[in-house]
Amino acid sequence: MRAAPAVAFLAALTAAPALSGQTPASPTPVPAAPQRNVSSGYTLTPDQSAKAIAYSRAEYRLHFGAVLWEIAVLLLLIGLAVAPAFRRLAERVSRHRFVQALVFFPLLLLVLGVSQLPVDAWGHRIALAYGLSVQGWGSWLVDWVKGNLVILVIATPLLGLLYLLLRKSPRRWWLYFWLATLPVIVFVVFIAPVLIDPLFFHFEPLERKAPDLVSRIEQVTARGGLAIPRDRMFLMDASRKLNALNAYVTGFGASKRVVVWDTTLARMTTPQTLFVFGHEMGHYVLAHIPKTMLFVAGLLFVAFLLAYRVLGRTLPPGQVRWGIHGLADWASLPVFVLALAVADELTLPAVNAYSRAQEHAADVYGLEVIHGIVPDSNRVAAESFQILGQINLADPNPAPFVKFWLYSHPPVADRLAFAASYDPWRRGGTPRYVRDSSAR
């Protein structure tokens, strides 16, 4: 789901791998993906290519349509003075601001969440139409409600703190609120794998279903000089909801873990799965989660500073606009969200560029860490990207603007070409991350 930008950073951190839902009534069998010759790069049959392009374009339209829809909804809420009406309702319920906050914020967040239901449903319809989701609508709606409740529980106290600071410190609220969000980000990243992700998917130790794979994985972790305990390796039952393939690293400190989707195990060979694991291990070893938290913190600092400067002029103290009595009025929240919605979209290219750099680094690490363990590791890695591209319907040739604006990962064709050609050992060079000479 596309969360309100005021809590978008938390939504991103708390989202399960597919927050807006997916549990089918019964699992769909997962066929093995056909093997292809990857020497000529990422290749699809004409039918596969047409389907991947159509799906990708539908996703691109969905993204920009969602942005326009969200802005239109917020402008409508502001124009109709919905938030001032909710504020008056909260004031009638109680004279205590704490109680008023418990009425106002959930009510407005509920309206914002419901307003995004058509967009979220359209996204699920696309996933069903192109075979990436197998989840029924009833189950999807249950997960959609869960996702909104997660955001509601996290956002309500944060917004209460924001407006308390707006009243107490009109000039420094943005700095104090930014400082307050930092431990919240760390806390949410820490608890997400333990308390939030299991709301949407079932997780079990990877060793329970694939003990031989775990033994091979331990070879890879030893190759990288890292001990990832077996109890930090999990299998997620994605096949109950999805046909797509994935694996990821999540958590922080004691909750840090590597998760492999069961669809990945079903459709990839053990060597290919080892490369996928090596990629995720790269995120783990290269500290991408704490680095991303710092990056998000920096963006929030800039966003709150700009919000202070722009919204202070839009809703100056002592003036009433759209029924809103200044920025410290709770009714200003839709204006606040609108400003952050625009900022959220305008900063998306920078966020995605940062993410693409991390993903490329993880690709390099994955190639290096399986070298010497997996025979013909370049071919295996290239085949992995071919399978991921085929099943996930990756656009074979995204437009430069689309890649710049929307892609959080390098295009599959680029990743496959790099995987097939990266070989510093043959040229007598030095690997970037894993430098165990015994693997040459």
C-alpha cells in the first residue's frame, strides 16, 4: 500500500515483504523455471517479452497514477475542510488533548488509508492478472487492513508528539521531532522481523526444510569470513500468496536475519540459490541496513527543515486558512502530508539511486563469495538473473527515465551482463570484497 508520506519512512521500514496482502485459499504449485542459454544476455520469448513489457508499463502507470490520486485526495480533503471538522469532533468528545488526539489522528489516518484503497486494489488486480499473485481478494483485504493498523499504531503516537512539539517549540519543532524519529527508526527496524512480518507470512528455520542447503550456505558464509547462525536463516512461505521470487536481509542487531522465499527454493537449483543467498549475505556483511537508516535519517532532516520553512509560510500563526488555525492546529495534518507527498516523490530518484548502488555492491559480493565454491559461478549467477527476470516479469529494456525515477535495483539485463562478465581473478585483479586467495 502507498502510505501517507508523513509516516512513509515508517511504513517502508515496517512493511512486510508484501504489505498489502496476499494469502490464497490454497497454495498454487510452483513449476520449475526453464533454463536458458545466458551467453547472449537476458532473453525472453516474444510472448514472454510482450507480457513483461505490458506488466511493467502497468506498474509504471500505477505508480504515477497513485501519486496523482494521493495529491488529488489531499487537495479535496483540504478544500472540504475535513480535518477541521474532525478536530471539532475530537474537541466535543473531550476537553483533554490526549483523548482528543486518540480521536483525531486515528480518524484522519483511517480516511487517508481508505482513500488509497482503490489504488491498492488496482495494484493487486495487476499482480493477479499477470500471475505474480495467487491471493484471493478476501485474504488480500485482511492483509490490507492489517497493514493500515500497523501504520495507525505507529503513526498515532508519533503525530501526537509532532503536534506537541509544534505547540511547545514553533521554531525548533522540526529539529526535535527529527531527533525523536531516530530511535523510533531503529526500534521499528529491530521489531519488524519479529512482530510485524509474521502478521503477513509464516517463517520457519531454513534448516527444517532444506538442511542440505544450509550446509552449503555455511560453506559460503565461511568463505566470506562471516558466521551467520543457522537460527538466523529463515524460509518464508511466499507461495501461499505469490509466484514471484525473492530473498532479503532484514532486522537489526539481535533480530537481524536472512530470509529466502520458498518460491525461490522451488524454482532455482542449489547453486543458483547459493548466489541469491550470497547477494543477501552481501547486504548483511556490507552493513546496508544501518547505512540505509542513516541515509533515511538524513533525508528526514532535510524534509523536516523544508517543511518548517514552507509550511510556516503556508499556514502562518494567527491566520486561518481552509479552517486551519496555523501549523500547530491538528487540522493542518493534510497540508503537512501533501507537502511531504510531493517531497517523497521528488526525492524518489535519489533514494532509488542509493538503493541501486547497494544492490550492485551486493551483486559483486554475491559473485565473489561463491567463487571457488560453485563451479562456473558466473554462469550460475547469470542464470539466476534470467530466472528472476522471467518469473518476476522484469522489463527487458526500461526507458532511461523510468530506470532513473523508479528502479530501486539495476535492470535485470544489466545485472545479468555484469554477472556473466565479472572475473577479476582471470585478469590477475583483486576482488572488491572477498579476498580469500584459496578460492582462486
